[in-house]
Amino acid sequence: SPVAEHPRLLKLKEMFNSKFGSIPKFYVRAPGRVNVIGEHIDYCGYSVLPMAIEQDVLIAVEPVKTYTLQLANTNPLYPDFSTSANNIQIDKTKALWHNYFLCGLKGIQEHFGLSNLTGMNCLVDGNIPPSSGLSSSSALVCCAGLVTLTVLGRNLSKVELAEICAKSEPYIGTEGGGMDQSISFLAEEGTARLIEFSPLRATDVKLPSGAVFVIANSCVEMNKAATSHFNIRMMECRLAAKLLAKYKNLQWDNVLRLEEVQAKLGISLEEMLLVTEDEICRCLGISLEELRTQILSPNTQGGSLGLKGGCTVSIVPADKLPGFLANVHKAYYQRSDGSLAPEKQSLFATKPGGGALVFLEA
């Protein structure tokens, strides 16, 4: 698409010129996402149903003849960063914004086995609320991967790009199942995507007509790279898969996902889930009351009373949208104690957006 048709690109171009004294050669965007169905099951090997949102990470890029990578951000909260393009070091102990860019760059570099990379000047702009469960960090990793691929003049399929970026994000210390990177590349405007793994593939899923998706940020931030909760959950699922495989006398050493156990047993998912509270109590030698009060955490009880942070996603009939937005704003954001900082408020309607793109400067 011509840059002149996009006001945000034109503004980024002006800011780039002001920062680096030159004009970008191209721009790359990668969207954030919400997940409609299938929470925390991608890293167990099971299908998920995400959709890209219209909010994205946008990077203006100029390849340079030096071997220096210069990163800047339109948000003053994120300081400039500069390093040698041939000596990429990612510090897992610090969840700094530029490390996510380095993950994408390093993933492409290692995929092609390159020791020397050309330098580049990059100005990053993003309108995905950070640490809100909308995959702003994965969008930056994907964007950086596509930036690096474009600078190198190489070609990869969207599936290959998604798999490379999913494998490279753990450089910053965050494990994952691949959903975020897959939808960022494989998204199609106007539709959700059923993402299946091993092999990775995506299928269009038509959403209800006349419906709008409303994203409401709880303003409780959860930075996956700065905390261990997410990685612990992944390891718990891996250990559970191994224990179950061993219990069923299967070869368990290399088992990582529950889906692998199911495949080895040759049974349906419904059969995998056939366990009752009575059976659990009998196995553990406890009463039903003890199970519910001492072992099960609140989030395993019936109903949904709250979040661990991030965003809620609501499907709202288009004709009810204004009233819904007004009610949520009044009930949640206009608190009498004023505890929610205005800049963190994030309540918006969105529709399924498209995947990652490259815009060339004419």
C-alpha cells in the first residue's frame, strides 16, 4: 500500500526523519491479538481460535552500510538502544523493550546461519496496550523478524516466519505455544482463525455478523517476561504430560505436550477428560469438601468472578455498542477513588484485523 494513503505512516516518516535525518526505505506492521476460544492450551498442543486486532506494532526502517543497529521508540518511556548487528546479546534477566526486537532479529539470523548482518535504523511505534494480554511483545518480535527478513532480501512463508518467531521469543525467557506469533502472521481481515499445530495450519472461522468485539483493559498489568507465572504454568503442563505418559506405561522421556499423550493412547479428547471428582478424591484419599476447599483454587470453581490481569473480550451486538461502552466506562473506569490512571484506560471496539505487512516507500 502507498505510504501516502496512511496518515500514521506519514507521521512516523516525519518522526524518523527528525530522529535519524533520513527517510525510511520501508515500514513493517504486525498486529496484536485476542483469543476467542482456547485459553492456555496451545502449549499443550491443542487448537486455538484467536483473531488479530486492528492495533499493531509499526516499525519504520532504513538499512545502513555500517554494522550498527539503532532502535528508537515514539514512546518516551522506552529509551533508545544501539548495538553491533553482529554481536546480538539478549539479557534474559531484564525485560527491556528492545530485547523483544532482538529476539526476532536473532531468530531470522540463526535460521539462515548468518554471521554478518547489515546495520539498520529503526523507529518503533505501537498502539497495543502493553502487558494487557493482547500480545504486544509477540507483535514486536514478529515485526522485528519481518523487518530483518526484508532487509536481507530473503523470502519465507508466513508459516515459516511464525514458527521462527515462536522459537526465538524464548531468548527473552518467555516460553509459549506459538499462538501469538501464528495469528500475527496468518490473520485475515474480517475473520477469526482456527490455529492447529503439528503441522501449523490456519482455517477461517466466520464470526457472528453484526457483532463487535470490545476490549476492556483491567489495567492490572502482567509482564510475562518479568514474572515466572506463565513459564511455571507451562512446565506444570509438561510435567503432567510426562507423568500421565509414564502412568500409562508409554515412552515418556521426550513427551512435552498432553496432545502427544492423547495421540500415543489413540483415544479421543472426550475420553481423556473422563475423570470425576469422586475418582480424584478416592485416588488422593480425601473428602470432596477437602478437595474443593484445600486443593482447588478459586479459578477452578464454577463461574467467572474476575481476571488475573489483562483484558476482557466481549462480543457485543453493533446496535448495543454505545450503551455497552458507556456502562463499562462508568462502572469500571470512573471509579470514585480515581485509582485508574487515565493513560492506562483502554476501552475500545475492534474487528478482526489482517496479519503482518510490509509497506514500501515509493
